[in-house]
Amino acid sequence: MKIKTLLLIGLGFIWLTSCGNNRDAEATPATDGGVFWIGQDWSRQIVTQEFFDQQPSSIQKLILHTAKIDIGRGHGTGIYLGRGLMLTNSHVVRGRECRNLAIQFWNHPENISCRRILWSDRDVDAAILEIDDQTLYHLEGYRLNNRRSLPLFTERVATAGFGTTLNPHFGMTIDSSSECTVVSNDEMRFMPPPGTSPELAYNVWAIPLTCDTSPGDSGAAVIDRDSGELVGLIFGGRLRKKQQINIETINNQDAMIWDQLSYAIPIREIMKRFMTDRHF
């Protein structure tokens, strides 16, 4: 099913993690008639050991490979690729020295140090960090595939990160609900800057998602829930949504919903740019 997305509508309302996030972000539903989610309720769950033990292997892998990137005044999220490499948004680490980043994996007792920022590209808002992997030998990493086609409409996906909304302790949360889907199969756009964040003053290739996200989730991986394959990287979305935005509205292709969604950069586009730069 194909949707003609109007991705250029209302981009001034899109959140981005300026310096990762704002630690004073709201943690309760909006009081002006808006809500933070699409669908029936907030779909993200805080990751606990009990939750982890009940998940399929693809979700467990996502949790184990996801890390918080603390940048001092805020944080973003990154996904471990293996071989000492971590993928995140370029706007999360831009203007920062690698030695000042603290990388924290879920259920891992020690911070991981950053050795250097290996590569960064603003057109896909992506950066690859080289990190100290001496204690990460148990993680297999993710294989990056630049040949995979874009996700299909309503493909089942999941994303894990450290967004601050309804997350007072800034722990890892995950959206692996039935309402976390890709809502376009060929309407990737080179989106203009949102206009509200100086950290992302350029266009970025992106596709829309219905997954719940919030500041602090920038750089979070999006995986195919069925195959476990890494398919995208969260970079922003609208935090305060209208109450009438729901899955039925999206399925009916109502144009009003396109400034209400989350957005991700396809891994294929990141890999194409990375290989063009001859780093891989």
C-alpha cells in the first residue's frame, strides 16, 4: 500500500535532541488537549530484567546493543555495530570531543569510553564512533546492509532509546508495540530543517514512523521486528501530538497526520553515503 506523504508540513513542531535532549522535558501528558503518543496510549515500556527475559531474541539483541551517549548537558542514543563501532546521529555528537562522551549500555556496570569520531555526515545525520570494546566481547553487532529496499507500509518495527518523556530516571525504554510501524514504502524525502533547532540546520533523508519517540531518542536504532535487521536510525519527531491522531487516521491517509510522526533515516542511505566516503 502506497501513501503520498506530505513530509514538509509543520516541521517547526518536530523535536530534535539539541545536545541530545533537554533534561527538563515534560514527563506528563500535555494539558492543552494534546498527547505524546499516536494510537491508544504511550507505547514505550521501561526496560527491566523481567521485561528483557520475556522478549524474543531480536528484541533482546536490540536492548543489549543500545547505549546512552551522555554528553554532559544531555544525552542521545547509539547502537553498537560490533568491532568497536557505534552508530548515532551526527547532531548528537557535533561540536563535542570524543573524550568527553560517556557511553552507557543497559545492564553494564561501567561506562565505555569513546576513542574517536570516525565519520560524520549531515545529509544522513549519522556519525560512527570508535569506542573501547574490551568489555563488549559478548555483543555480536549488527550487519549493515545497503542493498535492502526501504521498509514497506506498516512493516512491524521496534526502537529502543533513552527518551525523556514519561521516563523520570532516563533509563532505556522501548516501543515494540503493534502501533510502531513504518508508514511509507517509497516516499523518503530530503527534508528541510525543522527551523527550531540550530543543531540540524540542513536537509536530511528520512521516512515517517508511528513509533513513540521523544528527546533523548536521537540515534536510536529501528529494527525489523520479524527479521531483527537494522533498518533505520531515529533522528526526530513531533512530541506533542493532537488527540485525533491515531492508526485509523494514518490508514485513511489523512494529510493532517504527517507533522505528527517520528522520523528515521534509512540504514541504506547511511551506508550509501558511508561507502561513497570510502570508509567501508
